[in-house]
Amino acid sequence: MAYQLIAFDMDGTLLDSKKDVLPSSVAAIDEALAAGKDVAIASGRCPKMVLMYRDVIPHVRYAICSAGAAIVDLFEAKTLETTEVPATALQKVMAASHGTDRFIETTCDGEFIVPGPEMEHCERYSLGVYKSLYRGQGTVLDSADAAEAFTLDPAHRIQKLNLHFTCAEDRDAAIASLAGEDVNIVCCEKHSIEITHASVTKGTGLLALAAQLSISPEQTIAVGDADNDLPMLHAAGLAVAMGNANKNARAASDVTVADNDHGGCAEAIRRFLLG
């Protein structure tokens, strides 16, 4: 099989443990593009959080953002496809988690919205590594109540909702409140959940982008490390686990490469996309 498109998760995959893109990854991406191959990002991050890496990987045109809820043309900063979380699901999970120690992170029309007090103490939610990102790129509201009101406002199109908790019990109660709702729920970070519409995952995003580029599913490669990568690992023609991947991502993958600090992404390109 001659593979044509490779899609990289960001955190834990294309980004190293310092949240940087390795020079070896940049060089391999440019080699692939020069050879006529397609390289894409497939991230739980919203478009704005992906666009901040444009200076590092300026030649990558397409991104599957918000865990598949948005397909974005990075060259034009334009969303090609988008799908919102059902309003009833937002209402239920907000009601169920109200009063708990939670950090609301809402993706709306390519931006992400966070409450200032929780952002400043995001280490409490095991998110300290993201603090500078929240400060520099997020739309910061005055309070958790303001973030909840924003999320529940029917005028806002919510592509993804992340709720970060301090304990598993509060997280599990939020998950239980969504029983029967038309949503996908992925556990991430330490005690967090990521909520999108049931019709979208990184896997459906990968297939949608491949269709736009007239590429068959069998010609795609997906590279990831965590549970929210599982749908695209299952959907791809070749599934690649990073050396630092969790056991679920490893089990879903056909092959494994080096970890995100030691050239795994460059290895995936040179062994499988170009090799």
C-alpha cells in the first residue's frame, strides 16, 4: 500500500514533553510534502490552539481540530466543516457538575473560553503545563459562573466541551449525567472529560479530510498516543503508536515508533509514508 496522508495527534505525539515540535519532525514533514504527500494535524485542541504552531510547521495546510468537530484550512484560517455539541447534553452535564471543583474549557467557533480563577490555579486540575497556553491564547472570563453561562447560551456554537475535575468521583458523576445523550465522551488528562457530538471523532475527521483530498481510507496513516486517538487509529489504513503511548493506543495500533521526545514522528514519516 502506498500511503498518501499522515495525521498526527499533537499533545504527546507531534509535541514533545516541553510542548515543542522537534526539529527532526519539522524536517521529515517538509520531506514528505516535497515528495507530494499530505501531512495533517489531528488534535483535541481548538483551531486557535493549533494555529499558534504555524510558524514552526508553516507548510502543513489541514487540521482536524476539537477532536474531529472542525476541519480547518490553516493556510486560510477557515473552517471547512463543523459540528456542535447538543444543547441538551450541555445543560445536563453543567447541572450535574455545578457546585463541584471543576474547570470549564469551552471551544466555540475556533476559540476557547476559560474562567480566570480556575485558569490561574490549573495545577489543581493537573493542567499546570497548559497555564501559559491558557493565558496567551484563551478568552478569559471572570468566573466559573460566567463560563457556564457562556457555554449554555444558545447563541454560541459549542464544538467541544472539556471539564476538568480534581477527583475521579466528580468526573464519573458528570459522565453518568450524559447517559442517553448524543455525545462522545473521552477521558483525558488525570480527571478530565472531553465532550463532542456523537457523530464526530478524530476518526471521522480523518476520513472526512481524506475524502476532501480524494484519498482512500486505506492510504491514510494515523499517529497517536492516547484514548482520544483511538477512533482515528481504528479508521486509518495504518495505525502508529508513539513509544510513550498508553496501553489502549498501543493495542489499537499496527506498529510502534520512538517516543515524542526521541523522533517518533520523523520515524513514522520516513518508515511508513515515504518508505
